[in-house]
Amino acid sequence: MITIDGVAKTYDGRRVLGPVSLDVADGARVALVGPSGCGKSTLLRVILGLVKPDEGRVLLGGEPVGDATKRAVRRRAGYVVQDGGLFPHLTAAGNLAVVARFLGWSDERIEKRTDELARMTGIDRAMLARWPAQLSGGQRQRVGVMRALFLDPDVVLMDEPLGALDPVTRRRLQKELAELFATLGKTVVLVTHDVPEAARLADEAVVLRDGKVVQRGTIAAMAKDPADDFVAELLSAGDA
């Protein structure tokens, strides 16, 4: 379980997040939606330990996320960013294995895990010999997802993972990710501007405005009974 307890963050005298309190149960898939600058990505980075909150705390599996634990947390939480976030000087396969090699995995173990993920995600194993610049946007994103899953983390955090893709590729990957998440049963927290994407990939959504939670629930339930005009407009627009 992810527990976010009274988390707040201020930059240059302006509060960009919080206070925010919410729980994400094991195996749940939650989307953070809202306009640009509402604090979605900041909250995701606080969960991962990339940003230290000024107030409050985050617990991952009952353990506090902080300076002493953030490295361990990052090994338990896979992180996916827009366009895959791949290292350009490593092949796709090299990108997949970078953390595993740092942790001392053997070549045999890395090859076995690479084969498992290639089958799981439907990626041609030969494609993994290419450099990131030789891959399409959709391929880079698939590799980014594979890398996030490589250590078999409890939690997968995704920050606008499909935002840079064309509509056709984006819709196809949404379908693939929804099927993958359902199979793996991972806890997923997703940041997206796209409300239909949130509905396809998550069990429920958390609507943020000015760094605070406005409403939480399924997209369908919130559209039927929005907390206020802001939520109604956001969901009716179909694009956060």
C-alpha cells in the first residue's frame, strides 16, 4: 500500500502541492488527473523519493520514504517517463539491464528476465539490440515499461508515459498496458492529461487542482456526480 499523509511542497514561496492525503491499496491502479501545474507530477516524484516534501510523509509498504530509504524505494518502484527516458549511449537491452547490473545480477539472470519481459510485452527480442535513436516512439515506450518492470517491483509509477505518441500508437499502447496491468496485478499510479486514458488504464482517478485533491472515484461516477463545476468541465472535456 502507498500512504500519502499530509504531504505538501513549496517552491519559491508558492505552494505547488498539498496538503494531500490519500491511500493506494495493493494492486490498485490510480490515475492522477488535472490541469497543467496542479501538482500531479510533483506528487508522483514525492512518492518515488525524488522530491522531498516540506510537510507530511509517504509510506510505501508501511516503510517511510526518506533520505535513508529512497534508494531501496526506487528498487521497489518502477518509474516510466514520457518517451521511455532511455539512455542514448546504451542499446535497448542495455537500458533494460542497467540497474540489474549495478545490483550484481549475472548475465544469465539478466538474459532470462529480458526474455520473460520480451514475451510478456510482445517485443521482438532482436529489436532490443538497437539504439534508442533507431526505435520508434512506441518501441521506446515499450522498452521504458520493460525497464520499469525489470526488477519485478511492487509499484509502477508512470508520468505521462504516452503523451509524446501519435493517437494511433497511443491507443494501441493503452490497450496493451491495460492488459499487462491486469495480468501482473501491480500497484500503479499514473499521471495523465488524458481523461479517457485514465479511464482505460486505471480503476479510479484522483482529480487535483492547485495542488489539492478535489475528488476521487471512477471516471464514470465522478462524471455523473462531480464535486464542483471544475470537475464537471474537466471530465466533460475528455482531456485533462
